[in-house]
Amino acid sequence: MQKKILQRIKIRNKCKKLRKNISIINKHILDNIITNKLLNFISFRKNQNIGLFISFSGEINTNLLIKKLWLQNKTVFVPIIDPFFKGKLLFSKYNSNTILKFNKFNILEPNVKKESLFLIDILDIIIVPIVSFNFNHYRLGMGGGYYDRLLINKSNNILPIGIAYDCQLNNKFPICKWDVPLPVIITQSKIWL
């Protein structure tokens, strides 16, 4: 198991570096392509509540996606680290008036009261961040296991969709028992179904 973990760390670091090495101009172009592909993919679905992450550390910029979802009158929810149960995520509505704060991982999240937090079951679609992925739709995240725990317990009515750059494809990372494959991954060149 230790060997698997070390391999995953090595691949995670490699893919984060590849992602960060995309030039600002290319990143902007790729972020727009991926955002539009994602919006086209979900446009025919009956969905109102969309969960997605606030990007950081070279991830696909979700600000444009969030603004376009608001224009389509979708309700956007973003994750918050559960203050009551270690290793879990909850969701909060997110709009242009939402006050944000940095959490313990230096990721922005809404500064809200516990009454404003929701379980994943409120979502129709959840957009999942990816550090690396393989042909079988398994994803490698940042290493905290938050999304793996979330996805393993989600209802069947929720569609998880991963978004990544083509350069994050890597078929060499070992799969662990807690990994959950995504039904859909969208990159700039392909929709992986």
C-alpha cells in the first residue's frame, strides 16, 4: 500500500506541475473551451442545483462557469469543509453577494452559518476537480479524500462530472479501494463517457 501511495504522490505532483505550466493565455483559452463544452453537455438536462468548486492552484477557472450558470438562472452551490465531521464536505448556496473566507487548506469557501449548509443530496450535478485521471474515469484529487467520500455516498440522482486539461490524463496511477470513477470527464478535446 505504501508503494501505491508514493506512486500517487509522484503522479499528483507531476500533473499539478503540468497544469501550472500552462501559459496564462492558453489557460484562458482552454478554460473557455471546457466551460462551453460543459454547459453544452448539461444544457439538455433538467437540472437546477449545480455544485462546483471554487478553483485554486492552477485548476480550471470556474469563475466564468459560475457566472454563466447564474445567467441561466441555475442555483450554484459550493463546498465547505464540514465543521462538525472530519473529512466531509457540505454545500452552501453561492451568489455574487456571498462573503468568502479561506479554509484550513487556503481554499475560498462561503462564510456562512450552519443553517445555510446542505448535504450533497440537494444537487442535480456536481462538478468535480481533478489533479489526474485515467481512461477508466478514475480521478486523482489533492489527496484529502473529500470528494471520494462524497461520491461514494451520493444518491443516484446526482450526476458527477469531472473537468480537467488533456495534460492531466495519466494511466499509470494505481487505483485504491476508496477511488470512485466518474461517469463523465470533460477536457478541452473530449467528453469522456
